[in-house]
Amino acid sequence: MLAVNPAASFGRSRGAGDEAAAYFRAAGWTVVVLQADGYEPLGALVRQALSADEEVAALVVVGGDGMIHLGVNALAGLEVPLGIIPSGTGNDVARLLALPLNSPAGACRRVLDAMAEGGRRMDVGRVRAGGKSTYFAGVLSAGFDAAVNERANSWRWPRGKSRYNLAMLRELGSFRRIEYRVCADGVSWNQRALLISVANGQSIGGGMRITPDALPDDGWLDLFVVEPLSRLKFLSIFPKVFAGKHTGRREVMIRRVREVRLEAEGVVAYADGERLAALPVDIDVLPLALHVLA
């Protein structure tokens, strides 16, 4: 089963989806292509197809982190493996899994090799808010980075990860520190911060390695906190994030956790680049809950 988001990366996924379908069919697989006019209708279509067919060998998603997010949530509680053909803007989960980023054919080969070899399992983050559970593969953001996501998602230009960087610079001019209440593994404290993220993966925004030592299969999440910074200090630290060289700064805290509750007024959480819910949210890790073809 192949799910394609035609709008991902401004339509680039449509061509990647056609190429992937042709590749898998040439390899002898029966391919059912699922497409819809939007993210929510596509998610509903995928869930309906999975419930109707008990012999699905794999769900392969074509797109960026949002499509992986769709796949993770569609497969919650199922043993169907997830394959990934990266063709989005950020592709941070694909980076985490060392998948080919600019080669649909290479990514298809990786999927078929993994199907033959058994693939691997990875942890999944679970978010509970408003009586609903949602799952994520990469990073949950709640603060400045989530606000940047919100601004970037409202733009149609520029394309690529430069859109995120420009949105960050625009947001920096008006953003103020946030007063959080944090409870991590039973320990509670008040935290003034620019942002807090909870990471199963290593990067956001197309390669910003906020938690460079995070592992997707160790049974832990990485709590990432950046204390309030002046704009000049933020801009001096920012270039180091791409190389993961910011972790020694006193304003940065990274802590391994299994459960986190985040509370703050007027803050919306994003996960894998998708809007989830306003805080408070409860987050925990489901060890090795996802079978991924990587």
C-alpha cells in the first residue's frame, strides 16, 4: 500500500509517488496507491484501507515528516511495517534512519532490502491531550520552534528548509519567554524557557540537530530545554545547532526521560511538524513500538 501526499514539498511527492509505484510493480509487488486532496482525508483513507485488508505487506508513505506522522498514527497497534520514500521539505525522520533523501529509486531499494531482511524496530512517542492519543516518530516541539513551524506552514514561498530559517528570523522579533510547568519522571519544576522539545529523533527544521545523541531505539526520550536568550546570543548559537555543537552551552539542557508533562498558557504543541494540541500535554515513550523498513 502506497500513500502519497501530492502537496508535500510543493507537489514534488506526486512524481516521487509515481516513480515509487512503478518501481515496486516492476519488482513484482501489487501496489495500491492512496491519494487525497488533503492530509486529514488521506489519513482517513489510509486507516480505512488498512482496516479493510488484513494482508497488507507494508504501508509505504511518500512525502516528508508529516507523511511519516500519518503513517505512524495509522499503524498504531498494528504489526504492518512502515516504509518511507522521503520527498518532503525537512525529512528529519528520514535523516534519523539514514534513508536516501534525494533518490526515490534508492529509497525504494532500501524498502525492498529491509522487507527481505526484516527491517528494524524503533521507539514511538505518545502524546495525550484532551482525551486523545497521538503518536510521533521524531520530535515534539512546544515553544519558539512550534511557533516557527506555525508561521512557516502558512507560507507558500520560499521552498525547502530556507522557509523554516526565514520564519525563525521573523518569529524571533516578537517572541517572548514562556513560563512552563514541567514534570519529568515524577520530578516537577517551573521552567522559564524559549522552547522545550521532547525528542525521539535528533533534528528538526531540515537538519537542526537539537538532540544529537538521541537514539530512536533506546527506550528513552530526550527533553530539550533552551532558556531565555537575547536575540544576539540566539543568533550566535544558532549556526552551531546544525553540527550539534550547542549542547555545551549553559542555556541548553538535555535530559533523558521516559514520561513528561508540559503545561503553559497559550502554547500549541507540534510533532513531526504537524499541529497537535494546546498544552497541557502528557508525553511518554513506547519502546520499539514501530516496525520500520529501514
